[in-house]
Amino acid sequence: KVQNPSYSEFDLALTVWLGSRIMLTGNSRETPWIGGKRERLTHLVLDEAQDLSPCHIVTLASLLAPEGTITLVGDIHQNLNPLSGMRHWEDAQVPNAARRVFGVNYRQTLELGQFLGGLYEGLFGERPGWEASPKLRGGRARAGRIRSYKDLAIAAAAEARHWRDEIPNATVAVLYDGRMEPKRRSWLRRELAQALSDQLTTVDAVSPKAG
């Protein structure tokens, strides 16, 4: 038996909350009455739908009028929780679903969009369903691969030098996912400060809890 993460027990509390709220506020009336329950919806749009489970979608869909429709917007590859959400759009179990793909990526420049298309193919083994927009132009994306924390310090220092040359007196931030231990973060700060000492560049380490 293959475990389907779309039915995780982590969804239970939110499902109960959604269900009770809809039971208390929903009604089959097409129009509301003063001081009463609100009307049913004719259409519902759920953004970032890949992070919802089928039970969430079914519960929210109960807000719809009998002939109401629902639109799910999202990207399966951007699921944030490995213990819940959907792995395939078929998991949503929406009857008579029509699937459409946004054909043009208008959110980045042409150069960055082309880079992201190649990155997408490398990560997922398939070409994305969108093409880069030709309307915005910019610099080529810079990317590299590191295999150790020592390489990370060298790469971060090189990037800081690059952008301070491109933009005089630039302030450069190195973002990380928060899983780096404080001891390792302090070591990285010292390594960067040493690598950039000739430029008299101040290097500060900021913890996630600093706001």
C-alpha cells in the first residue's frame, strides 16, 4: 500500500475548523437575509492550491452554490510541506476539471526566465509549461555550485566583491534557510570578514529571530 501524503493527519485540525465554520456560516439560500447567514458562492479561487489536501478542497467547495465552480491555482513543484498537500493535480478530485497552464512567464526578465527554464528542467527532468517573456530584458543570471562551507565562504566573498564593483558602496545580503547552526554562522562571518578585509567591508551575522 502506497501512503498518499495528501491525506495526512496533520490536516485534521484545520479540516475540523473549516468544516465547523462553514456549517455555522453557510446556507443553501441564493440570497442572504438581514441578520442571517451569508449566501453561497458562485465561484471560488484557491491560490497556492498545491499546499491544500483533498479534504480542504472539498470542505471549501461546500461554500459553493449547486452550480458553482472552483479554480485551483498553483504549482505542484512548489509544495511547502512534505507531510501534506498534493503530489498530483488528480489528488484534488475535482470532477470535470479542465487543466490550463500559464504559457508565458511575465514575472522575470527574458534572461532570468531562460535560466529558470533550464534550472526547472535540471531539477524535475522536464521542460516547464511556460516560456520566458521577451518584454523585459536584463543581465544574465549568475549561478554556481558549492560542495563545502569553505567553498560557500569563498563564493559569498566573490559575490560581494562583484556587486560592490557593479554598484559602488553596495550592501550585500547572504540569505540562508535558517537551518545553519549559530556556531557555523559565526564561523562563516569570520571567514567572510577575513576574505573581504582588504576592502574594509563590515560583515554582520543576523539570526532569524532578530526580526
